[in-house]
Amino acid sequence: MINLSAVIFCMLFFSSCVDYMGLDDEYMQSITTNLPPIINTKYINPHPSRLIESLNVGKNCKGQAFMIPPIEDYNTKDTLYYTWFLDNQLLAPEAQIEPENRASAVISLRIDEQFLFSHYGSKMPLDFFNRPHILEFDVLDVPYTIAESRYIESNKFSEKKHADNAYWIIKFINDPC
């Protein structure tokens, strides 16, 4: 038989009050406004987890395309700004993705011999092919104030709250293909 006092004890001990918190649209909008864009690293090509990727950029080599899948952002009204850096040097002007194009915007950068010559001109470092390099992709939901130095006005925005990035460690090879 079930002990009546045990049943009453369990009812009193394990009972709790259930309440809910209504989240209105304005509150949810303020939360999503403060979330950074997200790069789905699962679909980046080539995948950044390869610690050092060798890339042949010699004569007649096709080089390598670095591709970023469409970038997610919970604030559907944000314009996204992206930049590419090689060894902390800006490779191209900051570009942007409008909200209506975000779902189909696959971003790519092809690095080959011609690209490196146009980037460095006659100022390519003598040890360029003897050391590893870092290729970085940054995406923000606010533009850089000075993209070349990755400067964001610190009194208005925090980069951690408004940015995501991906990077590759690459060793360039200059052998003809």
C-alpha cells in the first residue's frame, strides 16, 4: 500500500510554480540587432582546418579560389561588409552585401601569379616563397572606419559583437605547372 504521508510529502516537496516570460517583438529585435554575422565554416572551400595549405602560383598554374558560403545574420536588415587580408595587408577595397542578396552571395577570391603581381607589383618581398602567409576574410555588420588597419570606432562598436572571420595559413610555391 502507498503511504499517504509519503504521497503528501512528495506533492509538497516536488511541487513548483510555473510562470512564463513574454518576449515581445521589440525585445527580440534588440537581441538580434546585437548578434554578429556568422560564417558557416563547414562549407568554406578550401577548409581552413588544413594547417598549412601549399598553393602553386608559378607559370601556367590556375591558382586557388577561396570561397565563402552565404553568410548568416539574424538581423535580416543588416548590410554586411567584407574584406580580404594577406599578411595583414588589405587585398581589395571593402565590399558589401545588401540584405536582399545575402542568401545567394557566395564570396570568392582567386589567388594566382597574376593576382600576386598586381597586389605586390615590384615590391614582392624576397623571402615571399620561403615562409608561410596568412590569408584572412573578415565580415562585419558595420563598416570599418579605416579598413586598411581594421579600425572600428571603439566608442560606438565592439568588433567582437559585429564581426566574424576565417583564415588560412598558406605556403606559396613558384614552380611552373
